Amino acid sequence: MGGGTLVVVSGAHFSERSASLGMIYCRFDSSVVPGFLLRFDVIQCQSPQHASGVVHVEVTSNALDFTAVGLLNFTFQPMQI
């Protein structure tokens, strides 16, 4: 049930306007979290809590249309103590 990992996504067409309007998000399977614009071609999101395993990651810069499922994956790993 980890979470909190900073995930950096490179792409295109991320705009400062979308960021200023709070419209950049990442979706980890069905969990949606805010995204933050680092550069015009890079956004960052913090992974939500999730059980161990691989999930699909999608991004949006208009809070509506997400990228296609299966383009990005993220693996949640159990915490090592």
C-alpha cells in the first residue's frame, strides 16, 4: 500500500495555461492525482497508495481527455524494511 513516489512523465503539448488552471492530472488505473508542470514537455505526479503490482498510467492536460491506456506503466512494489 505504498505511494508517494514522484513519477516524471515526458511528452508534448503540456501548457502553462493548463497548469495554471489546474487541469493537469495523472491517472494510475482508476486513481486520479494532480500533476505539476516542470517544463513544457515534462510533468510530475505523486503516485497514490495502491497494492503491489503493475498499473497503467495516463495523463491529461485538459482534465478530460487522458492518453491511451497501455502507453505507460508503473509498478508498485512492496516496501522493504
